[in-house]
Amino acid sequence: MSKVYDAKCKACPRLVQFLRDVKDKHPDYFCGPVPPFGDPKARVLVVGLAPGMHGANATGRPFTGDHAGILLYQTLHKFGFASADKSLSIDDGLTLTDCRITNAVKCLPPDNKPTTAEARECNHFLKADLASLPDNGVILALGKIAHDAVLRTLGLKLVTHKFAHGASHVLDSGVTLVDSYHCSRYNTNTGRLTEPMFHDVFDIIKSLTSTRA
């Protein structure tokens, strides 16, 4: 059975070397494959693309330490999935309930852009994470790349489930894939993703989980 995480994974030479270079510049950074964070039995799995340079790559927790996590953790707290509205570090005491956060690619890629081969190499970790969801679970894809990664990992055709903010896709297993624009600094600063828009997505997720309790 595949594992959801391997702290010693060295499968992608370019990423391994890049992390070594970053570690030389930032000795106190995590600089390794970032593990999923949250409830191992969660019905809700949040999927991002990859760790951020000064966020998860620095702290070792998804969406922690940079701008992208601000709106995410505030919203998780508002909707009852997080014990606090901020994620500051791996030892801040924050817990998630019925929710887990992961990335399609576990290691920081140069320019935040993993190659297709690197994304595919990491697919078995995402596949194992997705397999842990119950049949009535919910996947939140943050951005089209995460959306596509989920579909590819599950062996589904992209054309049959097109990405759109707020869209819901019932997959073959009964799991529902819900789409949102990524909560990046660019998207939130430009207004492409606003707080009400993000809350609307979580209204959908909360409705799905409340009817499937």
C-alpha cells in the first residue's frame, strides 16, 4: 500500500538539488517533503499545488508562514475545521477537525513550477491521501493545477470535469471535488478571489458534509 508521505524521498533530482541550495541560504528552513497536516480520518481534503518558498518549505506545515495561508486558515476556523484562525508554526498547537491539508507536489519547486514529470512522480503520495477519504468525502482543489492533479491521480479525464471556481464534481467513487481559485497573494490582492467568494465555496463543502454525516 502506498504511503501518503516519505520524509526521505529523493525521487526528483532537480527538486533535491534545489532544496539543498535553499537550505544553504536558509539553514533554519524545513527544506524537505512537506507532510499532510490535519485529521487522518477527515472527510475534507484540501489540495494545494506545492510548498511555498517562505511558507510550508520554511515551516514544514502546508500553507503556514506565507500569505496564501491567511485566508485559508481564517476560513477553516470560521467553518469549524480549525481550532484557531492562524497557522504560525508546527508547534503552535493548532489542530484541524474533519479536515486535512496536502499538496499535489510535496517539495518546493523552482519558481513554484514543478515539471510534469515531478508532478507525476508525486502522484502516488496524493493517490494514497485520496484513498483515505470515505466514499462520501469532499476534496477542495485550490486552483486548476491542483484540480487537474486530483483528476489525473484518480485516472479521470480532465475534459469531463472542467475547473471553475465554485464548481462541484461528483466523482466515480462518490467523493465530490469542489473547485476554488487559489488563495494566493496575487489572487486575493487583485480581487480574483475575495473572502465572500471563498466563503461561498466553504458553504458548499459544509452543506455536503452536513448532509453526509
